[in-house]
Amino acid sequence: MPLSEFQHKRPIVVVGGGMTGASFALAAAGPDHPVMVVEAIAPGGAGGGFDARSTALSWGTRRIFEALGVWDDLGAAPCPIKRIEVSDQGHLGGVSFDHREQGLEALGYVVENHALGSALQERIAASEQIQMLAPANVISARPVPAGMELTIRQGDDELEITAALTVLADGGKSSIAGQLGIGRRMKSYQQYALAGNIALEKPHRNIAYERFTKHGPLAVLPLPALDGVHRASLVWTLPEPLARENLELAEDDLLPRLQRDFGPGMGRVTAIGGRGCFPLRLSRASEQARPGLVLLGNAAHTLHPVAGQGFNLALRDCTALAGIVREAADRREWPGDMAVLQRYLDQQEFDQEKTILFTDLLVSLFSGNATAKALFRRLGLLALDLFPPMRQSFVKNAVG
């Protein structure tokens, strides 16, 4: 849709139409509070394939997507996780979690990003309360009494729009947050993640594996088979020099290294697709809200991927903020009023702190091979294995 067709005032403008921004738009939009989404990338993009990126979804996330009408649109795309096997390299035993023990259909799911993105975009396209402007960029924002005045650029055209509430869902390097002087608190884990898809000789049987090596966690998550190939998603935590070395290594040289770190648990790895490498850190915005402004997703907090909590926490934030904004509209309250936004911050504070602490403690406990830490780790796994109530509490926290 051309820029000229948009109104100059909007109640809610979402900057970033990825999975977080699109999810919030669907949850928040209503007849009395339409939403505009400004996305830098044109709809469509890369489709599926062996190298498609994927995201882990918790059971709680499935329930949210069911409420939004997105889950049924995904069809068979989500691969259920029926069992999780946790082990410590170089030591016998470990702990396992089974969906039946929790009384759930699955402990979680793994879905390729293109499938989830397509389902979200189809829902947005069908909504009369959401307008998508893509490709376009918000190039500046400044606070005004009515909210935020945004300058949007599409090609050679520019338009100024006043938004009662601006939602930044444009990632951990949000340029608008930077313009507004919102800094970030960072904690580096001194690790890099090597990520990609792998092919397995045997079916994965819907088992996810988490193996703790001397370098850090190694996660293998089940994916749907493609053209008869048994696939899984790999996130391999390594020191930066080793991660970069493995990134460039020929497949025939890399696979034995991967197999050695992982062991025989999932059988033989027969191939690895395109690889990516990124630093691992805990990153949090110094402010998540100002009058007329909220940060969501990676713009608000970026977590270590060890327990797959990042997007699931972001989605819970989305639904909480959307609920509060909708309630405010029913009360004829201004959606960008700080009193409204403070209710969101108060509601989500415990969930965010609990999830971030849970992830951070896992990284601290299960990274490194110091004697004391390794002993404590093994005792922790033994306790989870021997005491079902402790195991159930751990899984309940993880599945949302």
C-alpha cells in the first residue's frame, strides 16, 4: 500500500513486522484501536528448505497462538517435542523429561521461521484493523504531547505520523531506541553459537537433546523430515575462535568434531547445512517504556538460547501488553499514557525476571568444566532424575 493512503494519526504503530511485531499486532488490534505495522522487508522472502531457520515454541506459546487463530494455520509445520534428553559429556547418566509425565500432548514444538512468518502475515492480511506498510522504515521518532511523531520513509516518499503508542519490535539493535537515548545493559557469556540444520541417519522420534560439553551447551531439536531426510536444528555453544574455525571447516572435517562432542545419543550425523555464527549475551534495554513508547522482543531483552526461552517470553510480553492496551481502550484511556504502560511493566516484571534468571543460571551452571561446577552440575541432574516433583517443577517453568 502506498504511503499516501495512510492516515496521519494512528493509535498504535508497530516498528518491525517480524514474529514479535506481527504477534503483538494481531493480539492488540480491534475496531476501536487499529494498528499500523511498519516493516523494512517486503512480504514473502526466503521459503523453506534444508537450511531454513527455526524457533522453539513452548506449550504456553501454542495456547497463545491458538487464541490468535494462528496455530491451525500452521498445519503440520510445528514438530512436537515429546521427550527431552539431557546429558553431561564424559559422564554416565543424565535426566529425561517426557510429555506424558506432564500430562501434555508435547513439551514444546519446533517450527521453521518461514512457516510461522507466513501464518502470521496471512492473518494480518485478513485483518481489517491492521495495516501493513512494507517495505518501509521509520527513520526518526520524537516525543510529542499526543505520543510519538514518526517519520516514515518508503522509497523516495516520506510521511509524518503521530502515534498514540509506538511499539519498537525491531530487534536488539533498534536504531529508533538508539536515537531516543535508550541504552542497553549487556552481559557477555564469552561464547558463540554455531547454528544450522543437520541430517540424521535415524529418525529423531521427536526427541530433543541438550548435551553439556566442556565448552557449553549443545542443543539438537527435532524438525519435520524433508524429502525423506531426517532433520534437526543444531545450536552448538563454543568459544569464539573454535566457533569461527568450525564455521569455515569443510563438512567432512566438521562432522567428526560434532559427533565427538555429542556422542552416540541421537545416532550418526550425516550432513550439516548452511551455518551461522553469533555471539551469546544477555542484553536488556535500560528502559522498556516511556510515555507513548514500549519495547518488545529482542529490543527489550535478548537471552541466551540454552533453554529456548527468548521468543516465548517475548510472546507473553506481547499478549500482556495487548490485553492492557485493549482494556485501556475500553476505558477510554490513552494507550500511550505512562499509567497504562506501567500496568504492563508491573504485570510482566516477575515473568521477565524469573525467565532471565532461569536462563542465566543454566548458562552459568552448565558452561565450563571446572571440578566444582562439574560436580554441582552432576548432582543437579541426579536430583532432577531421582525426585519427580523437582523434575515436574523444572519442566513446568520451561514449558511456560
